[in-house]
Amino acid sequence: MTESGLLVLRQLFLTSYQELKVKLTRRLGSADLADDAVQDTWLRLNRAEHVGHVSSPVNYLYRIALNVARDRVLSERRYLDSAEIEKMLDLADETADPASIVEARSELRLVETFISELPSRQRDILVAARLDGLSRSEIAKRLGISLSLVEKELKSAHEYCLARRKQTRK
């Protein structure tokens, strides 16, 4: 597809945005995932410099969005959710016995050590995502980096912390 064809594809995306989002929501069963996939599809279209021959532009856009959603789901599976993080931190509740409190504080110090060992950007991203509750797109905007770099750095930070935790348990 020529540069003008890419412009037509972008224009088609804008005019069929809502329809694409509704179709994705039905297919994926999640309005949030569909919304993220449609937004990421737009970002991919804007970054593209050229596209090969596209026989069905509407289906092409839908396929990009489905692939983006699939990639996002696979990526999310690699991250810990808040319940897993709390379990990892083993935060003491107010009724915990003294031994549990000491153990939880020890575990927390270990996690703090792991986080402090991370490169500064990974540490900033991990803290923003897991403690401040910012979305990946908010983090990317805040740090002036791409969404994919945020996801890669967050994944690396999680993998490092999990690997370090396994080392200390041996």
C-alpha cells in the first residue's frame, strides 16, 4: 500500500473506530481490553511507514486489533497481579502475632532490596505500576518512552524480583 493508501487506512480507522471497538468487545468479552487494543492499533498505524497490499482494509484493521489484544493478554499473564504481590510481600495484618510480623518485615526488606537493585528506569516503572497504580500508558507518557518499552521494562523487573526471591529461598 502506498503512502496515500496508508493515509486512507488511517482515515478508515478513524471513521470505523466505534464499530471496530464494539466488534472487538463482543469478540474479546472485555470492553477495557477492546479499548486498549483499538488504541494500540491506532499507535501502530501512526508508526507505520508503509503497508503491503491490503485487499480488505476493514478486516485488516480488525486483524491488527485482534493481534494487539492477543499480545496484551499474553503479556499480562507474565505480570503479577496485586493479590500475588501482596502475597509475595506477605504484608502483616493488625492481628498478626509477633513472629509473623518479624517474618513479614524481613520479607518486605528483601523485596525492597530486590527493587533497589533494579536499574533506575525499571525501578521507577515497577513502583509507578505496582505501588502508584498507574497504567502502562500513563507511565510511558510520564517517562517519555514507548508503551512497549514500559512493558518490556516491567516484565524484566518482575522477572528479576522473582528470580532473586527464588535465590533467597534456596
